Amino acid sequence: MDIKIPLLRPYFNAEELEEVKKVLDSGWVAQGPKVKELENKIKNYLNVKYAIAVTNCTAALHLSLLSIGIKKGDEVLVSDYTFPATGHSVVYCGAKPVFVDIDLETYNIKPDLICDKITKKTKAIIPVHTFGQPADMGKIIDIAKDYDLKVIEDAACALGAKFNNKFAGIFGDTGCFSFHARKGITTGEGGMVVTNNKELAEKIRKLSVFGMQATWEREQKGFFIPEFNTLGYNYKMSDITAAIGVAQLPRLEKIIKRKQELALYWDKKLKNIESISSPYVDKNARHIFQSYVALVDKNINRNKLIETLRKGGIQTQIGTYASHIQPVYNSQDNCSNSLDIFNRALALPLYYNLTEGDIDLAASWLKKSLEKIK
Ligand SMILES: Cc1ncc(COP(=O)(O)O)c(C=O)c1O
């Protein structure tokens, strides 16, 4: 079946090609000056001291956890409703992810439930800014202070989001961003860790380049033979990837504003469609709508609805995953809100070049599809 309206479409133009061409012409395509440029641009945008570009947000989370010393025997509290990269990053360190249930409205970790899950083994909390809506960072940071826990923000979907006028990703010890194809701006695959902590920044940088000093920085200093005294990883972003990010970043605010307008238009449309409710926006949040995720009523078969919409050329998707039910974690946690949202969330098309006319069409198919599956 032909897709008439996709779920997403990245927004590229000639600037990406020009930036990539500059890198190719320069002859330096691995990690180098373009990565530095992207890191500096992210630092300026977020007003944060350190930014380390990596291959993806999963690597950003993994290195963040290693940098704060997470190891075998530790427990890390993780917002349950998330892409499993969040839980996986904890397991990579040999630690145990303990899943915390979410708020039914914001889909974010419910701060009130965090304290019950804290044990002597708990070392950190990973709140997730789900679909671009920031978690309640005020309460989360207070709890972390009270219990002496570190906070790693999974801001994969939230570059540009704000909580109480402060950017998501700069509340915690580190913030981790993704430039995957479905994010606000994209480099295909890519990620960034930000922090105001020099020691963590240095550890993360070193771990991202096999446990040695960065290749490009080494070249600037002249000849020397580095030592490998830490078991690091190859999580470096390349200059080709960074070039796409450098072209994308100046467009971020424009993209966010347009997506917010389109989200309001979807809200209006959904008012006339029974059985589907529009996403809630916290009054303290700047929700950047990485995705527009509505909820279907309990009596609707969400999966059948997605299939029926696809037959009409409208691509929709589930929201994201309930982590505690994924067999890989063998978890004993009970997160009933997350499970409920996992079964009922419906991501509707939303991207910069989508038009109100596209939404009209998608909404009318949505109405028809609901009739069909009754
Ligand atoms: C909440 C969340 N965390 C982490 C990730 C992993 O990001 P990446 O694909 O850049 O590794 C994703 C990706 O979809 C995500 O949605």
C-alpha cells in the first residue's frame, strides 16, 4: 500500500550537502573540526560547559553511566515507558535497571513513585523526556539530592524542550541527546552528551575514543604516542555526520515552532473524533513534540487501527515500549500505567513539512478507520 502521509519526514535542504561537501573536500572525514563545531554550537544553544559528540544516544547513556561509576551490583531507576536503549544502557554496565511507573498524562516518570524503589544499591535515576515533553525535573532533582543519587537525563527526544524555562538535558549530572532520523533534528544516527561537570566530561570524552586522547586533539599538539589506561569504546561521531548536524541545528527552533502549531491543529481535529484523546501538555513544560502521541480509548483495538490506517496510506505507530515486560530484563517490576499507555498510545504523523491539509486528510481517515474496526 502506498504511503500518502508518512509518520515523519526529516527536513533537509542544500545546506546539508554543502556542509558534507566541505568535509569531503577537506580530506578529514573521521572525528575532527566539524565535530568540534557541532559540539560548540550545542554548548552555545543549551548554555552548557561541555558537549561530547558520540555515535548515538545509546552510547551517550552508556558513557554517562560509566562516568558516574555505575557497575555490577548497582541499581539504576529508569522511567519504564521508553525505548529500550534506556534500560539497555544500564545492563551494559552490569547494573540492574529498576523500572518506575509513569504519569498517565505526561507519560513521564512519576516522581511520587521514585522513593519507594530506592534501596541501598540505588545509585542513579534516568528520567526520560518522553516524546519531547520534559519530566518534572524540579521534583526529580530534589529526590536525587535527598538520597544522594546521580541523575542522567535521557533527552533523546527533547533537544529544545524546557522545564520551567530551563532546557531539558542540563538539570542532571549529564544529559543525553539523539540525532536519530525520528528526532527534532537528525544526522541519520548520532548523539551528544552534555554536562557542566569537567571531570565527567573528561571521562566521557576519553571513554568515547578507546580510552585515549581524541585523535584530532592529539594531531593539534604534535607528535606523541598516547597510552591506553582505560578500557574505552569507539563511540566517536565522524565529521561527515557532524556536518549534517551543523546544517540542521540553526533550523531547530523553526522546526519546533511549526511542529507546535501542527500539534495544536491535531488537537483541534481530535476534539471531533470520539475515542481518541490528544496528548496532555504540562503547564511548566515547553513540549517540542518529537512525536504527537494521542491515546485511544480502552475499547478500541489500537493495533487494528494502525493496520487499517496504513491500508488508507496513513502511517501511524505505537508510542514507545513498556520496558518491564521486555523479556531481556527479566524484571519483577509492576508498571501498570506504562503498560496501559504501551497498549493505547497512537503516534500520528507530525513533521516540519506536514500541512494542515495533510492533517485534515489523516483525520478523516482516522474517523473512517474507527468506524471500520468497530
Ligand atoms: C527515549 C529514548 N532513549 C534513547 C534512544 C536511543 O537513541 P539512539 O537511537 O540515538 O541510540 C531513543 C531512540 O529512539 C529514545 O527514544
